[in-house]
Amino acid sequence: MRRLLEKYSAKMVAAGLAEIGNPLLGGLDAELEWNREDSAIPVLEEVFRGLNINSLLFSLPAEPYRSIIDFLASEDAGHIRPEDSETRTFMHDLPVIKDFRSDMIIDKLRNRKSVIVKGKGIVTWGTVSPEQAFIFYSSVCFACFVKFFSDYLRDSRRGLVTTGQERVFRNALKYLDRYPDEPPELMSGPFRNREDVYRAVAQAGRLTVEHRLVDSFFGNVSLKWGDTLFISQTTSSLDELEGCIDPCPLDGSACTSITASSEFSAHMSILRLTGMDAILHGHPKFSVIMSMDCQKANCPTRGSCHTSCPEKRFIRDIPIVPGEVGTGPFGLCNTLPPAMEGNRGVIVYGHGLFTVSKIDFKTAFKNLLSIERMCQEEYFKHLG
Amino acid sequence: MRKHTYPINREELLYGKPGKGRILLVDLSSAEYRYEEIDPDICRFWIGGKGLAGYYLFPEITRSWKNPSMPLVFMTGPLTGTLAPASGRTCVMSKSPLTGTVGDCSVGGSLGWQLKKAGIDGLVITGRSQNLCGIEISDGNVSIEDAGWLAGASANEFYEKLKRKGSVAGIGPAAENGVLFSSIMVDGTFAAGRGGAGLVSASKNLKYITVHGTGRVPVHDSERLRSASEDIRRLVAATPALTGEHGLQNCGTAALYDLISSRRMMPAANFRRTFFNKASSMNSHAYSDEYNPKRYGCKGCHILCKRVGEDGTHLPEYETMSHFSALIENENLRAVTEANRICNEAGMDTISAGATLACFSEITGEKLTPDRITELLIGMASGRGEGSELGQGSYLYAKSKGCPELSMSVKGMELPGYDPRGAYGMALGYVTSTRGACHLRAYPISHEILRKPVATDRFSFAGKARIVKIAEDMNAVIDSLTVCKFLFFGCSLEEYASAYSAVTGIETSAQDLLAAGERIYFRDRMMNAKCGFTSKDDDLPPRFFSEEGSSGNGIEISPLNREEFLETRSKYYRIRGLDPQGFPLSSKAKELGLENLL
Ligand code: SF4
Ligand SMILES: [Zn+2]
């Protein structure tokens, strides 16, 4: 348990989600353990007593998340409603409380995966592993970032930006992820053996996380080699794919894809339709933000854009399609693959970016970077 | 037989005051029945399904399962009959003839729906009819009919003859012939399989129940229910294990076959090995090639994980596939479907049947051919010929041969198709399960193999004591809501708590439900303790601590470390509120509001 607590504390710091020494993680089996001492422990111990869980995380987010979340928390009464579809599907809304008090924390966590304590930080939990708490925490940071920047763009167009909002925005700009002009070195194909294929997939995943093109938990990677698709497993961390890649025969003769990424079906049809070999999928923030920036007035579909947007929308050359995770009636496995044909990337509304390439991940990675950089530029262009 | 009609106002029949339950009590000794309304506080305390069924079983649990006073309970859940996805299952509960523990199963089909539409939340049957009989329910009316003409009829035979009367639950010849693991078959193919509920029904001389209802199940807040159901469907669609190309929706539980094999934890040769060489030719894909199946499933479920071939052959579930192939070393695919057919027609649990054959094969040294498998299963079900001694299950059989350690069972219930040496949470879950070796009580396969909600290290006991305890609480809730467990690969209690509040008007939360789950599971432990079960019974067969599994492909399957196992079990006892012998602590009972059960 101790090892897991330290691992996820370190991951939070590495991902820029918390400052060193800040994450406080507790794990409970028969006894309760903490990753470090803290004066918040007595309150959190009461939270443990009040809930049927095995892990808790409490941390003050690092900048720019801290001031963004503080700002959103002071604006919204009771909860923050995320805009992006992933967070909405999995977290519903993000409750906010004023005081770091166990009864208030318990009350909110009885039915939600996180609670934001104004000015103090975020509390999340797990029933199986502290990894769940880490995922929920990172989802809150991501969702708030996306919401803040989306709201700011909307308000600035209408001339409604407040001084407080402006101050938080200026501050956040100091912390924006900067992308290198040149992509990092990736393994070149064609690959000679399975070992190289596994290594190439794991490397592509790790670099996607290191470049902050996805928070480590979401996203997926796949590579077609011979008659097999090698794809990252569901709920695997893209920065630790070793041992978490499923080989799935293209003819469907084995059911190993049952643990593969939720986007397995979409990957399969993209490869079929485009003749490509490698797919990268991340959730880069500005691609997500810009995909939701639609100015069509009085659109009858507004509110269900993520499932039913009828328009052909683009950010420069990159199409935006609606679609939910998985294979439901509005599943992105129906909308994404046809849009991928002849394009260097496609953004799924409010969700993330997919790119493809032949033989290895080089072009796919380059495009993932450059499309996100372009979306960042577009964002500031739209601000005027 | 006497016929009863019960003049009743149709409006009153409906489960019209949410939170209040209406239970039909039938006494087969006197051939009488009455309705009982349960206090809303009790409904709320026990949720429904398993929770409420135990309310009726608890006072009688120390009796023999053969005692006419032993209740056989069929309980629906609060969401049954509404549009909450996959909420139409039914809890069937009594004392288990196979294990002597509390014995409950969650069964699919349309029984729960029909009961609810007939205005009945649950059915409690006691007594013993003089002759073989059936209970027929049509809305509020109940009649007890002679069933002599159906004596010995197979599940399919009686279903075909009775299906025009609504949903049909009943027993096959196995129960009539005393098989300890005989099931109750619902709508021809859905089995309340594990633990021998069929035999309890047989001891009451009850062959069948039919239920037909025309009412509507009222919902407190339909808009809220619609929104909760949408959330659930969205999460289901986002879960590859459910709706992906190779998820349950497209392949049924057969999808697990390749996965468990590739993890080298498919029990083979009565658990002497954990890998089966022929697995890749007996997987889901092979069945599809052979039978070109289509999907069907439980009422009110959009996943539909069951499959039936073009020629009408019902395809086996994962457990059945693996036990009738790897466990008994059978390489013939058609022999698997035939074994599955015999078990379902006769009304026998396929897991116990397969595992008992494997135990027989190890003890006698006989290699089982397809013909021999058929012959032994028929003998088992009919109580005639060589298979007849196998109808008592592997434990009593092995014991009678002087080698009880060769029965791969816990508390007399046989292990299903996940070798505990390949998933340590499962090893603990098998022994803490209150009905014997059952994978579904804690379902650690979810995180140890399927990576849901996140992956845990399957070769480690670290953290597993509490994980298993929380999962047992959660599954007790799921069985009390009578929702299908599979949906929880994608959803959480959060969404179902919202559906529950929408239907009943009672505000609740995921954690409130979990607290009820803890109470329900603890009461199971209390019942077992009253029947004399102790830590001695919470143990695995010695094989798992001394013999290796089949390592390979970089995966090492070592024997379980006995000290670590016992240490984890002790931790579990502490977390669950049990003393070192596994007895429920009265302080814990009080904390859970169960002092009146002490
Ligand atoms: S998933 Fe399968 S078992 Fe569960 S309710 Fe649906 S059809 Fe029944
Ligand atoms: Zn994604």
C-alpha cells in the first residue's frame, strides 16, 4: 500500500497537478497508512470512518489549476459543472464546499468521486486502489482547466470578462504547456519482431504523457503489425504500458480485446478505412477547448453537441466530429473512422484528438503535437 | 387441489406506495396463502432482493433445509419492472442443501417483472404439499394446482407446457431425484443454479410456479429515472468488457475464455493444472463458427449476454465452457454443449456438476470421453447407475472414497473457472463467500483481470482484505437491487442510487446503499455462525498451497503462500467485524443496527 501511495503522489507532481510535498494519500487495509505526516490527517481519518472506501487523496493543486479552481469554486454555488464530455460521463458534477470539515466532505463524497474544498484543495477516494483517487483528482483539474478557458473565450467575445477572471487568466498563461518545435525521437519502423512492437507502443504512450498531451490515465495507443493489433489496455496508464498491451488478432479469432481500450472498435475501423498502421489518441487541452467553441446562433442541437452535432465543423484542416466513448448509438466508433480518411487528425467534440500514421508512430506523434499547438494558436487568435 | 381467489381492488395491487412492500406468503401444507405488507422502514433497511429475502430466512436458518418451515423465497428488487437497465433479476433464497449455509442466487429471465406486474414484491413459500404441485399466480389471484402430470418433466418440457401462463420457474428431474446442487430453472433456460435451491423446492413437493401480471410499476419521479438510466447506458456503452467487439454483448461470458486462458489461470484436470492446451480451439470464436448464434437475455436488459445457436442449442456460459472442457480435459466442443444441455434440462448447477466429474476422474483415474460424460451426467440427474453417487456433489463423494481433499470446494461448494493461484483476491473471496466457493460475491476478477474500475496486482494479497470486503458489500447491494452485476464493469452505485431514489422517492446515496450492503452481508455471516460455521470452514483445499499451476509465457503460477493467506484472512475478519474464529462480534452487529438479531 505504502508503495502505491508514494507512486501516485509522485505522479501528481510529475504531471504538474500538485507541488512536491503537497499530495496527502491514505490507504486503508486492516490498518491505515499515510504517505506522510500532516495536520489534515485527523479530519481525513474521520472521513475514512464515515465511508466504505480504501483510499483517500487530499491535495492543493499546483498552478494554474489552483487559481482556476478557486475562481470557479467562488463563482458556482455548490458545484462546478464540467463542459467536456468525458468528465461529465464519469464524474457528473464536481461538488464544492467551504470548510475542510469531515461531515461536509463525507456528505458530498457519499455520492460523488471528488469534492473541492474552497481554497484548500481537492479530496478524492478509491475503493480498490489509490489509483482511482489519482484519476479522479486529475480529472477534476483537467475539467476545470477546460471549463475556465472555454468560459473565458465566450465571455471575452461578449465583453463580459470580470477583473477577477482576467487576473486568473493572466496568471494561467504563465503556466501553459509549451510544446517543442521538433517532435522527440521515436522508434522507426518497420518493426522486425514483436518485442520491438511492444516497445514502440509503450514509447509512444510515454511520450504522449511526458508532453502533457493526455493526463496519464486516459488516451490510447495502437499499432497494427502483421495480422495483429497491439493496443493499450483499458484503464492503463499511457506512461506505463509495459505489460498492458493486448495483442488482438485482426480476424477476431480471440477475445483478448475484452480488456483492450474502450476505443478498440474505433481503432479497428480507422485502420480498415484508412490503411494506416498506428493510432495515437490523447486529450490535449486546447484541442478539447476549441472543439467546443461553436458560435452557431440558436442551434437546435445545442446541449447535445457531443452526440448529435449536425454541422461539418473544422479547426483549420482538422475535422471535429460528435461521438461518445465506446459503441453506443452515439458512439464515436461510428463518427470518427470515416472522418479520419484523408486527414492528419480528427478531434472528437469535447473529448480528444486522434492521429494516425503508416508503419510507426512518428507522423502520428508529430501531428498530435502540431495540431494541439495549432489549437492553442487558434484560441488566442479568437480572443483577438 | 383447492382453488383460491382473492377478491382485490386492482389499484391496491400495485406497488403503489413506493417504499412499501407486498409479500405473498404461501403455505403448501395447508394450501393457503395470504398477503403481507411490509413496513416501509424494513424495505428501506434491507433494500429488496437479497436483503429482504434474508429477513424471512433469518428466523428459520437453524432448521434443516428439509423442514417444511424452511422458507423458499423469491424476491424482486425496488427497480424491477422499471426502465432502470438490467434491474429485472430475482433473488432466490433458502438454506443451501449443498453447503448448509445461507443459499441465495440472482436469477434472470422475466420472473421478477411478472411478479412486480402482478403487484407482488416477493413470494415466500413454506410447508410441504402432499402431492407434487404448482403455484399459479395471475395478478392478485393465486391457485395451487396438481403437478403430478409434470413429474420428471425437464426444464424445457414444463416450460413449453406452462409458458402461456406467464413466467415459469420450476425444477427438473435432478431435484426430484435428490441432487444436492439442483437448480430452479426460470423461463426454460435461466438457472438459479448454485447451492441447490431446486432441492428445497422438491422437498416442498413444489414443481413449478407461474406468474402473470398486467399492472404497471409506479415510479415516483420518471424524469429523474430517465436521466439516471441514460447515465447508466452511456457508461455501459463506454465499457469494452460489456459492449466492445469482444465484450459480453457480442460474445457472452464466453468472451472470458481466451482471457482467463492467456492469464494461465483456467483450472484444468481438477485444478492440477492451470492451462488447457486445447483452449484456443474451444473459445467463443469456435462456438460462433459452429453454431452461428444470436443474442438473447434477461427482461429489461439491453446487453443480452446469452447466446442461442441457429439450431436452438443454448451456448454455455464461461464457467460451463471451462469446466466441461479444461477441468475434465474434454477436447470435444459438442460434448460441452451437450453437457450444458443435460444440466439445464435436468436442472443441475453446471459448475458443481462439472467439478464433481473432474473429482471423479481424478479419484478413479478414468479419462472421460464424450459418451462417458453424458452417461455420468444422466446418472447424476436420475440417481441411477454409476453417476448416481455424484449427485451429492464432489465433497461427499470424495469423502466417501476416503479423500475429501480431492474435492475442489469450499464449504462443500465447488470452485468455478478461476484458479485462485492466478488471482489472490479471488482466493480470499472464495473462502469469505457466505455460500461456499463463489466468484460472484466479491468478484475480484473485475479488478484483477478485467481492470475495472482499475487494475490491481493479481499476484499479491496486499490491500485485498478490504477490497474484498467492500466488494462483498457492494454486490450485496446489487443483489438486493436485483440488478445484474455485469453492469458494474462500467457503472457505479452512484448512478443506481439515483435510479433507486427516482423510483421509490427515498433519497439515498451510493454510500448509504453500501452501508445497507454491509449490514446484509454481515447478517449472512450471522446466519452461517448460527449454523456452526467457523474459520475452519473459510479455507481452500490443500492443493492450492502445495502444488504449482502451469507457468508459461513469462507468467509464473506458484502455490499460494499459506501464511500470507491466513494473515489476509485475519485482516478480513478484523475489517468485517468478526472475531479470530470468524464469528460475528456483537459490537459490530450493534453498530450495524442488527442488535435485535443477536
Ligand atoms: S447482462 Fe446478461 S445476465 Fe445481465 S441482465 Fe443482461 S442478459 Fe441478463
Ligand atoms: Zn479519450
